[in-house]
Amino acid sequence: MTTAKDMGALLARLEGAGDLVIDGDVHITDPDRLPDWQRKRRAASDDYYHGRTISAEDAVAEMDAAGVDMALVWQNPAATEYGDDPAANYQALLAANRYIADAAQRFPGRFIPAGWTDPKALGLEGALRLVDQLTGELGMAIVKMNPAQNAYRMASEPVMTTVARIVERGAVPAFHFGADTPYTPAEDLRAVAGAFPDVPVIGVHMGGGGASYPDSDETYAKARAYGLEVPNIFYVLSAKRDTHIESDLIAYTAAGPEAAARIACASDAPYGRMTWNFGGYRAMFGALAQGQGNPDPRLKPGMFGEEVVAGYMGNNLARLAAAAIRRWQEVHADQVAM
């Protein structure tokens, strides 16, 4: 069980002096609970395959190698198998979420634990019950859904009902938001954010998430435009083509400090490597700060100063997570007082 003391310590870490480098999208998995096919595939070859899991220990080791202070972590859907029984699916997803909470306790100050629910695999009643458990016993102030994982629309009635419960319980909703399936169109993200204007709505991947390059351009452009129009959309940049990531960063920086505070960098580990992604971010920001060799007419001298870059590299997400924890503390005042 996550205690109020744990939440307080995490809040102090997020609000402490100094800049934080935070990976905003990391999936970790209990190696003792891998499905049989995952065990067999790992044993058969050391090669990477889509969804090959990492443990909390693996994540911390790469964070150290990549110069990453903290990570927003959630379960890996490739390692959580669903069947036809919603009750069994509930237990499987609960176990995956417990591992996230336990990892945050085992590595204090390194992980921001986030929950995961699913109104299709668990049924709406199960999804709502899991939200209560995630935001209660497990003390999670961010809860995610992935409509692309098993084919349900982001702005459907069950999802809206689930988001309402997340918000009611003092947490921030997050979504896999990609062009990789038709279940997470940009219009749906805008609809969800519009329905809950008083809380941030996190769109992980900002339209990326594994879509083919030409087919994703329309979603990328809409994501960029809608995020600038709707002030409570917060984007996590991961699993997205680097040229579009650069365009996102230039567009948001050109739009001013309020817009620039609504994007965070990430790797989507284990689907992406932290060392590669954060090495690339640092090189990209260095080039943007220099302003040399870039044909984008929006790029002006001095746009990418230290404060702006520090925001993208972690401080923006630190502020969002800290505000989420403070809201969670207000809603769960009885639990905090214990």
C-alpha cells in the first residue's frame, strides 16, 4: 500500500530545488509474472522484439546511463494478457499496477507511479473499481487508458465515464494517443479535454505511437494544432518521428511560455531506448539553441534558452505531477491525515 508519507516524499522530490530530467513514458514489468510466450521468446533469443519487457531494475540502470533523474512509469500492455473473463483481466491488470506502486517504493525518488485501467477488458464496472483502487490503496495520481490496445474509442461513453471517475478521485487522466489505430483520433482527445477543462489531459505520444510515417502526418498536424488551442492538453513526446518532434517543440516555444509548459520529453521504454532518445533530445536542443543550419522560419535567436529546455526535459512534467499529487491530497485528505 502506498502511504501518504510516500506521496509526500514524492511531492518533495518533484518540488525540490534544481532541474529534473524526467522520462515521461516508461513501461516496466514484473519479471516473475511474464506470460509463457514472453519467457519462451526471451529464452530463444537475445534479440529485441516489439514489447520485450524491462524490470524496474533495468529501467533504473538505463536511467543512470542516460542521465535521467526520474521516470513516469506504468505497466507494459504487451505483458498483461487479457482473455474473455473480465474478472481474470481485472486481477491481471491489478497485479501489473501493484508492481508499479511497489517499484516506486523500492526506488524512492526515481519513479512517478501511474495507474492503468481498461473499460473494455475489465468492463465498465471493473474499470471504475480499479480506478478506485489505483487512486486509493495504490496512491496513484495519474491513471492511463490505451484505446488502441484492444479497440475502443477514446471519446466513447464508457471512457468518458471512466475519466469522470478518475477526475472525481483526484487524479489526472492519461491516454495512449497515436495515429497507429483509428481508435484515438485527435478529435477524440480534444473532446475529452473539452469535457474536463479543469484538469490536465495527458496525450502520450502526441499522435505517434508506431504509425507509418506518411499516414501519421495528418494526426501529427491536428495534435499540434489542437494542443495549442486547448490549454489543458498536455503532451508527452515519445514514439514519434524526430522531425515532427522538432516541429512540435519549435511551434510550442514560438507560441510562448504557457504553451511551452505543456510538453515533456520521453522514450517509451522499452519500445525506445532512453540513452538514444535523451541523447537525441540533448543534441536537438543544442542545435536549436544555436539556431544554425535549421530552415524553419519560426526559429528565432534565443528561443531555446536554458529555462525552456529544462522545462521540456523534465520540469514541465515535474510541475504537472506535483500539481496532480497536491490535488490527490486534497481529495484524499482523510487518507493523508492518517
